[in-house]
Amino acid sequence: MSFDAPQKQPGGEIPRNEAALYTLGKRRSLSVAHSPLSLSNGLDWTEDGKTFYYIDSKADKVVAFDCDPETGKLSNERTVFDKKNNGVEAILDGMALDRRGNLWVALFHGSRYGQL
């Protein structure tokens, strides 16, 4: 089994909805945790591992999932930030949670970052 980055289309575009998030089980088995996705960028978990934050740069939003720390199972997907609804023109990129639980997101082509 191999995992390759999505291949760019003519003109340099990355295709939509051809990727997935996977979990690696205790016996080294892989399973799809969430799909379809396009361009994974930011991934982070709360300190207790019970909330998972994710950016698909092509979807233009930051989402959160409930996460079972033992199994990696994701549920209860919800939008935390939608760039179109907030007038953001840059591409949502990487992210990090600080010690206080604040979520920070880098903005590609925006030369800045912001706290959500």
C-alpha cells in the first residue's frame, strides 16, 4: 500500500476530494477516519486528545471533531471557522493550539496568522 500526495492537474490545480485521513490501529492496521478530503494542512488535538482540529485548504474552513483518544475514531464534525463567511482571502494553512487552548491559524498568501 502506498500513500501519495494528490497529483496536480494541468495548470497546477490540486484535485478536490481525492484524499482521506487515516488512523493507525494498535496492530498497525489502517482505517479511513474521514473522507473525502482534498489538501490537508493543519492538524492538531486538544491536550486531552478529545477534540481534533483539521484544515482542508481547498474546503476553506477549519473543522473540529470529537476524537476518541484510544481508537482515533472521529465523530461530530463541526465548522469552527469558515473563511468565506469571515472575509478572509488567504489560504488557511497550518495551525497550532497554545497552552490556553487558543487555536492559531497561519494564512498563506496573507502573510499573517490569526487566533480563532
